Amino acid sequence: MTTLPSEIVRHFFEKVRSGLAPDTANLYMAEQVLAHQITAENETTVRRTPANYADHVREMIAAYGDFHLEVQELIAQDDRVYVRWKQTGTHIGEVDGFPPTGRTIIEIASAVYRLENERIVEYWIQIDREGIRLQLQRNA
């Protein structure tokens, strides 16, 4: 039985990206995933494995504690799934050179995930980095 791309990405967010079970990334991601990180300054592409993605999620937990992740929109078309989310955490670890403040930090982000063979193989992500920076400066 084939699982829809939207369901795979929804479960990926519920378990892995949420920080609840980052080590289950291998259930949702291919062995090599192209991660296109789009910012106003430039676009970079890195290769992610399920293991280093799990480490990335643990880094977020170290910086923002047991954050809350709310999927605000999820739209699927063919092999692509668009997700917009709001992440709310407590600034407990150093972020971009800012020491911990203990205050709430909100991240708004979105990504388009492309799937093959029921696995995420590529994604394009945009994060409101300026909004995070302004919160960190205000909280410093």
C-alpha cells in the first residue's frame, strides 16, 4: 500500500522535525537529501543524511529547549509537499553569537519537500532569519 507524500511529510514533522523522535529520520528521508537553504543573501545546498538531520534537530533543542512546532499549512501536489510552520521555544542555548536569555523565540518558516519512493529526497527551505535576529537582539 502506497503512502501519500502529504502523510509522509506530516509524520516527518510530527516525529522528527518536532524533536520528539529525531532518530526516526531514516523512516522518512532518503540516504542523501539535497537541502536548498534559501536566504535573501544567497542560496546554499547541503547534503543531509537522516543521521545528520537528527543531529540538526538536537542542536535546535539545545538552543530552544523542548520547542513547540505548529504546522500552519500543508499543501501537496504530485511528489511535492509545501509546509509552513511556527516554532516556539525558549532561548536556552547560544544562537548566532547571542547568549541564552530564557525568553521566548518564535521562528516562522516554510519548505517544499520532494519525495521519491516514499522518502524525502530534496527540499527548499526559507526561514525568517531576520525575525529571529531581531528577537535575539531585543532579548539580549
